[in-house]
Amino acid sequence: RRCYRSLLLASFPPDLKLKVYLRVADQEKDPLFWNTWAQRTLKNALTLQKLNQNTAKNLILFLGDGMGIPTVTAARILKGQLSRQSGEETQLEMDKFPFVALSKTYNTNAQVADSAGTATAYLCGVKANEGTVGVSAAAVRSQCNTTQGNEVTSILRWAKEAGKSVGIVTTTRVNHATPSAAYAHCVDRDWYSDGEMPAEAVQAGCKDIARQLFENIPNIDVIMGGGRKYMFPKNQSDVEYPGEKKHFGTRIDRRNLVEEWNNRMKNKNANYVWNKKELLSLNPNSVDYLLGLFEPGDLPYDLERNNETDPSLTEMVEVAIKILKKNPSGFYLLVEGGRIDHGHHEGKAKQALHEAVEMDRAIGHAGLMTSIYDTMTVVTADHSHMFNFGGYTPRGNTIFGLAPMLSDVDQKPFTAILYGNGPGFKVVNGLRENVSTLDYGENNYKAQSAVPLSMETHGGEDVAVFAKGPMAHLLHGVHEQNYIPHVMAYAACIGQNRDHCMSSSGASSLSAALPSLTALLTVIRLFC
């Protein structure tokens, strides 16, 4: 441990080495350090006894796709280490939220869930089958004729119908599983455009998800993410990658959905943008509707993002809030850190964790732009992954580093981060690969896994729900995942949760009138 700490500190500037060493080696040896910290935390906790029961004008849901609790912990350590801290004591922005719950993620037909059925749960308030979005469990995946009559609506629609502005921001395709449940009713999450649909489903009248984005809920105020190719006619070249066929349009119906959107919105202060420069050149005060499609497919991982052409999640969130908050009735915003999930599926823990850190940065930025008095913010995940870290690593061990021991079975080193299954399984000469011969700190290194799979799978354990703002205390304990939008709707007095708002309003009016009524009765007594 002492040797490792010396190596860690050697990489720090001289003026920082002493501060870090004193904090870890001296302060933490003193019981006063821990007692003072705990007492400060206790005082903060005591302030929560006065519950925030305001009506939420604004609602924000941050969804870390695949962000299980081990991912949250590892991202916390990474965030600290990126700031040259030991990491374990760091606070994520979501860690600062006062209320935390657990969410049970299973689908109606799956013990270990997928992102489509879970999105239907935390957006529409109804648990559903895996692979389906915006439909109840009566709908069967890929069976078009089970769609009609089984549609369920989302909290985004409830907010829009209540007069609020609504927005979707994602690092995946805007017609991917998570965002699509906010507006689509589709029995197959993979029906991105009609080019991905079976001919019989199209003939039977089922609509692809990209089309539903523009047709189901009129005038979604802000839409940002990837998925550009699903909006354009088949074989039409992409504006950014004109020579790459894999990025060409996919629509068999030859419709240009972006052009249709532009034509429909031409008198509504609407802008379509496809790169960062165009996005950041906008004046949000003069934009009421925004469609931003920054890649043909998903946005790049944050570690690989071109800072000149692709906006970060934080930059997209900032623009979205500036546009949405102009509405005096408030807004609902869905934000997805969608590529956490992709990093894990590929066994690339470094990519996944940097995605989680970037989403946390966006959470913090949104907090600076809103108020806990009128904005309810919820951070959660749809499901977990077969990702974990351990191995008795010492304090401050780089999260992507080796455990401090060799295996007592094969006498080889191993990284702290491991997957239960996935593409990182590799045997060399009949034995587990020796990771010390590899660059395990490289961005795309695939961490070792116990079971070989081309793509790592989701995990089935509960995920965390962090909440702050009006009525955040209603997210507590262990809940079914579909409970989340019901709480958020209750906080904002939208959807089916309005009766308490009427009674609260009435009670407030009565309270305000009581002093005047008492004075009037006193006067009557004096003169009668």
C-alpha cells in the first residue's frame, strides 16, 4: 500500500503531493475527522424533516442506461481520480440528492430486463414485456396485430397536455429504446425506420419509431441526439459522412422526416441543427422548437467525441433547459446517458464509466440552472450490468488498475474491474490471458469476463433512484420501477394525479381567507 501511494503521488505536482498525502495519511487517522464529517452530515439530514411539498413546475428525469450501483460507485471513484483525488471519498452530483430508493427492474416476461420494457415502466407507469415500447404487457414483441388497443401514454405526453414544454436529450439515437417509450407505441424496439420493419408489419399498418417521433405527440419542443439516417430516404447520403454507405438514409417510404418537420414548423421559431457549431450558435431566447440530430446513429463515446462537431451531453442539456424554461407553465425533460450501456455491452468499462461521469456533470449543470423549490429531479437507471470491481484493492487504486495480488489458482494478475460475462474472455495456450502483458488502461480495453459472450449482458439486481425537489420524499424504500412516473406526475399535478392539487389549492385559499373571516365575525358580534 505504501509503495502504491508513493507511485500515485509521484504523478502529482509537488505542491499537491503534500496536500493529498496529509489528507489521506494524517487527517483520516484522527477520529475527529470522521466524527466532524458525520456530524455535519447529520445536521444536513435533520433539515430534511421539513418536507418540500411544493408543486413541481418542472420535472427532469436523468436516465443512466445500464447504470447499476457498481457503475455508480466506480464512476464516483473515477470522477475523484480525474481531479487527482483518491476517489472513494468523492461525491457525485447524484450523491448529493437527499432521497434515495431502489427500483425493481424486471419486465413482465423477463427476470433480467431490457431497456425497452423498463422505459415503458419508468415513463408510462406500466410494466411491459421486453423489447416493446409504449404498449402494455398484452402486446407481444414483433406481432404487429397486438399493438392496437394496448397503447399506454407517457409522462412526457401528460406534461405536454398540461401545457408544459417537453424535451428529449440522449447520447443514443432519438428513436432508441429509452427515448422512444416517451412518444411511441411499438411492439418491437428495433423498428427504427420502415427499413428495419418486416414488410407484413408495414402492410398491416404498424408505424416505425422515427415516424412516430414526429406524428404521435405534436410539437415536442426539444429533440436532441443521434439517429439521423432513420429520418431520410433509403440510400440518401449523409450530410456529415457523404461517402460512407453505412450512414446513408434507411427509409423505404422515401419520406424525408427532417424536411417535413422543417416545413411544418417554419412559422414557429424552429431550428434544425446537425452539429455542435450550429447548436451553440443558436440564441435560445429566439428558439421555441429544436431538432438536433448530430450523428447518423448513436453519438460517439465521450472519450472519442470530436469537440468541434459533436456536443457533449452537458452542452445539449444546457441548451434544452434554456429553451424549455421559457414556458411559464414549466417543462418536462428526459435526459439519457445512453452509452453507459453500450460501453458495458462491449466490455469497455473505461468508456462506460466516462459516460457516467459526463452524465453526472450534466446533472450538476442542470442543478445550477434550476431550483429545488420548483423542480423535481430524478436520477435512475433502467437496469444494471454484469459489471463489478473488487480484489481487495488499496485506497486510491486507479479504478482501471490491477488488484494487489495474484490469483492463487493460476498465479496471474487480474484487474479490479471484471465482468461476469462478455467479450473479454480470452484463453491463451489453454490458460487465462496474462493481463500484465496488455494495456489494460487503454480506452477500449475489454475487461476479462468469466463466461465468453460476444456482447455482455444486463444484470438483474435493483438499481438506485436519486431524487430532489418537490415531493422527492415519495421516492423511498424499494419500489416497482413503474412507480417513478406516478410520483413525478403527482409532484407536478399532471396526468391522473390532480385531485390533491385542487384540494391543496382550496385549502390554501381557505387559509388565506380565515383572518378576514374572523375579523368580519368579530365586527358582527360587536354591532349585533
